[in-house]
Amino acid sequence: MTTSAGHVSADIAAGPVRLVVGCGYLGERVALAWLAEGSRVIGVTRSDVRAATLAARGIEPLVGDVAAGDTGWLAELPPLTTVFWAVGFDRRAAATPRDVHVHGLGRLLTVVGRAGPHPRVILSSSTGVWGDEAGGIVNEATPPSPEREAGHVLVEAERLLHATAAGGVALRFAGLYGPGRLPRLDDLRAGVPLAGDPDSWLNLVHVDDAAAAVRAVAAARHPRPLYVVSDGRPVLRREWYARLAEVTGSPPPRWEPSATPRRGADKRVDPTLLFTDLGFRPAHPDARVAVAALVADQPADHPADTSSSGVRGRRP
């Protein structure tokens, strides 16, 4: 339970207690799935309005800012089974990515470590920790090579997690897509040239599969400290946007001539370890097939999120 001020009560329900920090596109799906499984779920948000929405859905809201130095709002946390850090990069916020994902994560880990038995902490990271790999295959054994600030910050966050939280697991997600989220669709429909090399690789994972991977890691007896999460079927950007244009009735994609030389994140993500270790299989193994169903199911009065920015700073 939570009070009107957003404080979590001291009453501890039987069964797992999960804390989801950042109840956005991915975090809320994970929270609702855990709730459906019978867990008690506490969701952290900065917004009172968002807190009311979470409460209406059965998630106990806890209002607080992970980037703030004061951690008093975390003082009433019960002993936790699992923590899922799913905070996204908010370009509108005054705090820097490092303030949030390194300093904020560090403060949370300190508080959680004092709250009782150490929970399993799962960090939402990104395949953006690798830069241009010239189309090569990357997996958990591939050293990070970030080219952007977001990637550098996430590498720092992963190292902090593994140095601080025993049994912590970092999940490097490929680009998320799913209901309400088909990035770059507005540009495609308007015939705006797309930036990027059309012959570079794009790695994707359906948001429901991403949420299922989080739950699989939480349930595993002895997971490894790092997994990459994708559908395992990289697709060339040229093919992906041609397919997106086809299923949405948009003009064929156009590309910025200055962006056609190889640059940026050109790699193929290999999630074999996740599949073999945990027996995980995505329900949507081919984004080119899944996107047709997404478009068909999209209500006319609820258009997809078509902005150019992807989750956690990634751009499909």
C-alpha cells in the first residue's frame, strides 16, 4: 500500500516483492506481468499524475527522483525480491545521464542493500555500448566500444552494478518496438530522407519479448551477470524501412546521401547465450513479420509513437 504522499507502507505481503524503477514503455509491462503472477509490485515514478495511473492498475506507486541527492523517499522500502532498473534517458530533464544512471543507480543500490536480504538487481542497458563493428557479430564476450555519451554512461552503470550488487544482471537490449512504438514512421510517411547507412544492420526486439526476458532472468536460479537481448534476426535498415513502408502504405524510404557511408552502430547482435542459458525464445522472432500485425492492430485514434528517437537513446 502507499499513502497519499507516495510512501510505501511497512506491510509486507506474502510472496515476491518487486521494485520497478522507471515504469515507462518497458518497465510498466514488466510490472504488470509480475502483478499478474501474484507478486507485490512497487513502481517508482517522478510524476504524481503517473503515480495515480499506476495505482489504478494495481502497482504501488512510489514518487521520487532517482537523480536527486535526497534518498528519503526510499526509506520505507520493504525487503525486496527483485529490483528492475528501467529508467530511460530523458533529454528534457535537467539531470545529466550520468547523474541518473550512475549516481542515481549508486544511491538506490546503497539504500536497497540496507533494506534486508540482497535482492536480484536487473539493469536495463543497451546494445548501444557497442559502436561501429563493421557489420560484425557482437555478444557478451565482445568488449564495449561506445561512440556516444549514452553508451559510455551505460558501461559505467554496468560496472557499478557488478561491483555493488551481488548477483546483479545487466541486460543489453536491442532497439525496442511494439504496440504504439514504430520510430521514424512520420518521416517515412512524409518522404523525409532517413539518416544512416541503409546497408548497415539493425537489431530489434519486441517490447513484450524484452519484458519476458526480464522475468526469465528474475526467475533463473543462477543467471550470468550479462546477457544481450534481441530477437536474433538482424535486418538491414534498407529492408526494415522498406517493410515498414509496405505495411503502412507509405512511400518507399529515401536516404540522406551524406549518411550512406558506413558510420555509427553497424553490428549484428547474437543473443544465443540468453537462449541456451535460460531456454528463452522470443514470441516475435522476426520483426518483419511482427510489424504487419502491429500496424493491423493499431486503432485509428491511437497512432503509433513515430518520433525519431528510440528507447534509451537508440535509433532503429
